Amino acid sequence: ESIEKQFGAGAIIEMGGDGVNRNVEFIPTNIVSLDLALGGGVPRGRVIEIYGPESSGKTTLATHIIAQIQQKGGVAAFVDAEHALDPEYAKKLG
């Protein structure tokens, strides 16, 4: 209860339970196969993590998703744990 008081209703969910919020808005990545796999895109208002081996396209994917969010008027943050973000390349992606 204290977590939900601090972070709001729905902050804790029971996987597979009836308490799962199914009214989550998704932001499409415009990568059709990825959107299908994710059930419509990335969930709005949630923290997402992109995981994979070096040089697998994680930064490019994250930058592309952020561009989609910004084009819809949203705000996103990028945590560059690998120090791989090239700001000029990010601008070219949108």
C-alpha cells in the first residue's frame, strides 16, 4: 500500500492477475514486427530497457523510439550506460 501511495495506483501489478491495467497507451515504434511483438509499441509513461549485445542496434532503436515520442509531443529520457549516443546521428533520426 505504501508504494501505491507514493507512486500511484497500478504501480504494483500481479503478473497474470486481474489487476493488470489493460488500458495502457502504446506509442508505435513504426517498426511493424516490433510493434506486433510488443502488442502495439512501447507503453507510454513507463520505463523501458533495451538489452542486447554490443553493436546490436540498441542505441539506434532507442533513438528511433524517442523520436517517435517527441513527434507526438511527448518527453523521453535516454540513459546512455554504454556511452554510445552520437547526438548528430540522433538528430538525423528525428
